[in-house]
Amino acid sequence: MQIDSVEQARRFAEAALAAMAERAIAPSPTHYLIWYSHCSGCYPELSERLRRIEDKGEAFTEARLAELHERFFGTGRQARL
């Protein structure tokens, strides 16, 4: 998915910040990347993983968020692309 406008990007940014606030997740750059990517719809596999975590009632701990970041955005992921 391509972000077509500043307004669209702003809406995704606001949605990402709201999603993090609802879950009491600190808005760090790493966390922001996860949630912006989810809110923009650019990473359906990431979105599905986030939904499964929530459906199970599991917390978004620092360790879990670090694992998600590494899985979807880490250097290993870049090497595979």
C-alpha cells in the first residue's frame, strides 16, 4: 500500500498513537513503527498477529513488542526481502 497524501499519513499517525495509548504502550520509535504499519494496512500479517495477541488477552510487553519488531522489521527481515 502506498501512502498517497499528507492527510492520509496524518490519519494513520493519529490512529497509531491512539492505539498505543489505549494499550498503555510507550510511543517510542520502535513501537510507533509497529502500530503505524498496522493502522496503515501495509502489513496484513502483522495486523493478524496483533489481533491474535489481543484475542488471547495477552499483554503487549516490551519483550513481545521487541519480538514483533524483529520479526517484521529487523535486519533478518530486510535480508530476506
